Amino acid sequence: MNFLILFLMLLPSKFLMVQEMQFTISASNKSITISPDNNIDTVFTLNKNEFIKNSFLTIHVSNDEIEKDWKRSFVIYDSSDNIVLSFTQMKDKNFCIKLNDLAKKLAYQQDYYIYTTAIPEDPKKAMSVRVARMLVCKLKIL
């Protein structure tokens, strides 16, 4: 009898599926979907032939559970931890960079890293929060 009660108590929690945040990165007809827990070795590669005029590298965020008055941003860093480029926020949790801008700033065969952060929109609140950046993926230009 105790086993049945325990089973019935645990049953609902087993079927509650928590959806984790995901990033879908797209450019030049290819895309990958990454969750923050399994992205350590993820590399998004772009070939220099894919840098078509007026094309974009985009990131779409799914299941983002930040508070309403917070904003998310994405930035590309080089291997020396310097900021290279920031993504522009579009609507509906989409962020982008023109591939032409990437071609001007990024060197071929170098390693770059896309990170995301979330901070309060209120500047006073933002000053009181310690911002931790989260690795999205490694970016490589071939």
C-alpha cells in the first residue's frame, strides 16, 4: 500500500517536462539548435563562400525564462576574450548580424565564441546585478 501511495505521489513529477532554453543559430541555409547544458564542444562553422551580400547570422531563443524587465544580448568574442561584434536584437527573440560585417571583422581559421547575457533594462538594477555570460557556441570561419 505504501508503495502505491509513493508511486502516485511521484507520478505527476515524472511527467512534468521542464523545457530548457535553446538557441537556434542559422546562416546560409544551415542551422543548429543548442541548449546551454550541452554546448561545450559545439562549433558553428561558416565557409567564406557563404558570406552572401544581405545575408545574416541569426540566433533565435526558445524557452527563455528571464523576467519581463530584463533583456538578453549576444556578443562575439575572440580567443583573447575581446569583444568583436554584438548582435542586433530584432523582434520575437531573434538576434542577427550581417554576414558582410562578420567578413570585415573576423579572420579566417580563427576561433571565436558567441556568448549571451541577460541584465535588467533598468540601469540602476543592472548596476546591482552581477552579470555572468553564458557560452552559446564556438564560431569558426573556414
